[in-house]
Amino acid sequence: MSTLTENANADSADRRYYQTDDSLTRITCRVLDGKLWMTLDNIAKLYRTSEQDVARQLKAAFCGRRLGSASIRKEAQRDDGVVPGPTCYALDAVLLVGVRLGSTRGEAFAHWAAEVLANEPAGPTEQAAGHRTGPEPGTVK
């Protein structure tokens, strides 16, 4: 399973903050390799529900094979290799939880997330897959 690196000295360049329309909830997200990730507690805050309810919805999605755990889960890991932090879930899982809960907050969050990801440079995974952000090598612009 991949990991999100937690470094106390690192800047917050990979962190993004979503604030709900009512300005009552602010949620921290992480961007890694062109994907957006959230912790269980932040998913619960987004949808105004309990962490247990979110975990139950994710478990049902995993069991129903709507989500493959390797592609939507990452464990936080410090630079020294210790895994101290919570597991993070990819945008697909976050949005699926919203659908399963029947939440209306997911739509605004999905629009915000799409905008955030559209403004991110291509990560190593996308570049390796042939997705380029500039002209083909050897071409003149």
C-alpha cells in the first residue's frame, strides 16, 4: 500500500483547505500524484456524520467491490518510516460515501476538488502514463 509522507518540517504545499458554503466547516485535504486524499475524520466533517458511519459506508463499498482498496487508501507515514497517522482515502471514496449517505454537500465538494486537481501539475504517475502538460519532445511551439 502506498503512503502519504508526513514531515513536520515540510511546508503545506500539498495541503488544500475546503470550506463549506455555510463557512461552518473547514476541511484539510492532501494532493499527491494528482489525486486528492482525505482522512476519515475529515470525510465525517464534510458529510456531518460520524467516523463510524463513514467507515461503515467504506466497508460496504469495499465488500461490494465498488472500490479497490489499493487505489483509494493510503497510510500516513513519517520520513523515518513510522506509520503514526490516520489512513487517507482518495476522492473516489470520499464522493462515494456522499452518494451512499444521500448528502447534498458532495456536489459542491466535487466541483471544488475538480478545480483544485485541474490546477495541479501532472504528477509522476500521470507523466509516466504518457500524459504531458507541454509539447511533445522535439517539437517546436
